[in-house]
Amino acid sequence: MTDGPPASLSHPADPAVSPSSRRRGRVLVLNRWAAPGCAALLIFFTCGYFQNSRPGWNVNSQFGLTAAIAERGTLRLDLYHNRPETETGDKAFFEGHYYSDKSPVTAFLGVPAFWAYAAAVKAMGRAVDYDAARYWVTWLTIGAAAAVLAGLLTGMLQRDGVPPARAARAGALWIAATPLLTYAILFFNYLPACAMALGGLLLTAPAWRPDAAAPARSRLLLGGLLLGLAAWTLNTMALAALAMAAGLAAGLIGRERSARGVARAFAPWALGCLLGVAGQMVYSLALFGEVASPYAYEADPFFREQMARGFMGATRPRAWVAWLVTFHPFQGLFLWFPIVLVALLGVFARLAGKRAGRTDALIALAIFAGLLLYNSAYFMWWGGWAYAPRHLIPALPFLASGLAGWLGSRRRAVRRAVLGLALIGAVFNVAALALDPQPPPGLLQEELMAPEMVDAWPSPFLALQRYVWLGNQTDNNWGTALGLTGWASLVPLWIVWGVALILFGRLDDPRRGAAERAAP
């Protein structure tokens, strides 16, 4: 739990409170708000640093829709799906026309940035360069979503008692040390969906937290709306909405005196969710004349047939696949991104801690467990070309709550070890994505669909590390624009991070720092 407002702010006219104390109180409140902004700015800068030159089908499907809307006012990909800069196989085919098979939300969000880029190049007398347009649209849309997520993570940690400086460092490092940053430089739907979902959680959480006042109905409506939009943006976020619905219902039962009171309080949140996902129904009706997933009209017959099996392509959970995406060198989330395992342990610890954090912990665990089950049952469990288990990414914002206990420890060695582990993880993750955030899996699709039969597993993450550190290779970035090559092109970014993490220390009360330095 965070402390309440300083006495100097609650009683500004109290003659016993000195002017210096009042000023210090105001600074602390400002820093409490500044910490999320600092983390957000650092992540936004980082997202713009990289200019990925190999977008892939998923990116092109969504960016092609952005271009189609911005340039021609259409939802059809007829003029874009085979264009070299936006070629994609991730498309639906219906009544002679091609459409993106992805949710359109990310594409919609990218339209203003595309318009701005197109207007700028037109003013300079140049034609639209789709590679350059994709870079700017990705940075201004997905990079902005990543920045918002970093700010929300920082705010969540502060809410749970982590001081501003530590919360800002952890919020930024959580993005950089996990696959969240990997997909923050690609025009994917993960970051917008994660930002919406975490925002929805933070708006809804006071309803089940005994340390918070009952939220206003307008707040619950907005929280539900964000979760509904998150589920439309990324369908697996529906698991997060279901977990939060259970948490909200349990919290309201504890607060309200009657079933009618619970229903009346729950209704605004449920209405918001319905409004958020209603867009998906309207969109599918506009395209296909019925409420259906674009995957029902997938242009690729094989993918269409597989997605029709079970629940959205998921049939029977497989323990071996669950191992491959958690601890195995192929795509092990906990192996290559160990800060996630530390956070997961922290989430478990919250179950035995203060009541205020138990529901948050249960929700985070439910989301992670649900996604792991879905991932292990999904026919394309490896997520295409990827070095991380991208289907588990939606759980990462919620698992970050497990860092609060470690970062709030009274033992300085524990706090430093956790932040140090995150920093080391960020260095290696940045190196990997600097070369290619979407490397080939190293096995044929037929082999991956029968993982029990594979004898020798590659490690895309390790391969990228070898290419960067030993082969001195990276893709284009701001460092290469300065004439630097290979891993040396990342040095300017590391310098900015080093300076920023040091300056974040100014966000804390100096008296707190002195007390912590005196502690063991």
C-alpha cells in the first residue's frame, strides 16, 4: 500500500508544519505522478530507436489495412495484399475481395499517424515510402501504447507500495526485459491490447481491494470498456476480462448488502465490456454480413481448417508444449526472461500476504494459467517466426504485480538483485530484437506441429545472441545511422538508459534514500 497524502498537503494551514515540509510534500506528490511519465518517455524513446526491416505477414496484414483506410477509405486489402511492401498471407477472402484476418483495432489506431506521415512527405514534394511509413506508424502507435503501458506498470507498483524511483525503473525494465519490447517495435496488436487491459484492471481494482474506496459507476464503465476493447484488439484478452469479472463479482459481494446491490454495481462494468466488444460484431457484419471471425474466411485453406478445430484452433493441452514455452531453450519464457519467473514467484507470495493484493494475485495467476493452457493446445503453439512464446504476452502486464513484494523488501540486496536481473535481461533481449524480433524457428511447420517427435531443438534466442555478440550483426537503428555497426550501435541506447535510470533516483524523497542506505 502506498502512503496517503503528506500531512503538509492535507492540512496546509497547520502552523506546526514548516514551509519546507509543505514544499517537500508537494514535491513528493509531483514525483508520484512524474514517475510513470519518466518510465513512459524512456520506453517511447527506446521503441523509436529500432527500424525493423523484416515486418512479416502479421505486420503487413495490419499495416496494409491502415494504409487502405488512410489512402483509399476502404477495409479491403485488394491493392495491398500482394504489394511488395505489404505482402501478406494473413488475409481473409470473401466474395472476391481480400481483408485482413486480424482485429482492425490496431490498424484503426495507426490511421492518424499514417495521415500525418503522408501529409509531411506530400508537403516535401515526395511520394509515400511504405517502409518509412510503417516505421513512423509503428513508433507513433505501438511505441505510444508501450509507453502508456510502462506508465501504468509504474503506477501499479506505486499503488502497491513501491517508491517512485524504484517503480519507474521497474516499469521501464519490465518492458525492456520481456517480449513486450520485442513486439513494441512491430505493428502487432499486443501492446495496445495490454495497455487497454491493464488500464481496465487499475480502474476496476478498487472494487475488490479493501484498502480503496468503492469506485464510481463511471469508473467501472470505463474499466469495462477498456477490457472489452482489449478483447476485441486481441481475442485472448477475453481470458483477462473473464478473470476480472470473477474478481469484481467477489469484491462486490463483499461490499454490497444484497444481490440487487451487487447486480447494480456490476452492471456498468458489464455494459462497458459489451460496448467494447460490440465493435467486433459491427465490423464482421460490415465485411461478411454475419457475426463471424475473419478466420472463417481465411484465404489459406490449411489455416482455415485448423482454426475451425476446437476453440479458435486449440484442442487438447499438451504438457510437452507447455514445457517448451516456459523452461525449454527453444522458447522458454522463464529461461530467457528470468525476471518473469521472479515476478511469478512474487505473485504466489501475494496470496499469503495482505488481503489487498490477494485478488490481484489470483487474477494474474488465472490469466497466466488460462493462456498457458490455450497456448499448449493451440495448433500453431510456437507463434510463427518468434524467439519468445508470444501467445503468453497478454499475461505479462498482470504478472508484473509480483515485483512489488521484492521491490518493497527492506533488504537492499534483494531490491538490487531483482532490478539487476531485470537490467541484465534487458541487455540480452535488446540485443536479440536489434537483429530480428521475428527469427525463423529453425524447424519445419510439420515438425513443430508434432513436437513430441522432434529430437534436436534449436534455440532462436541463443542464435540471435551469437549473431549479435560474435557476428557483430544488427538491423538498422539510430546507432547505425550514426555510423556504428553491430552491437556497438546499441551503445548510445545503453548510455541513455544508464543516465535515465540514475536520474530516476531523484524521484524519491532524499530522507527515504538515507534511511534505506542505513538499512542492511
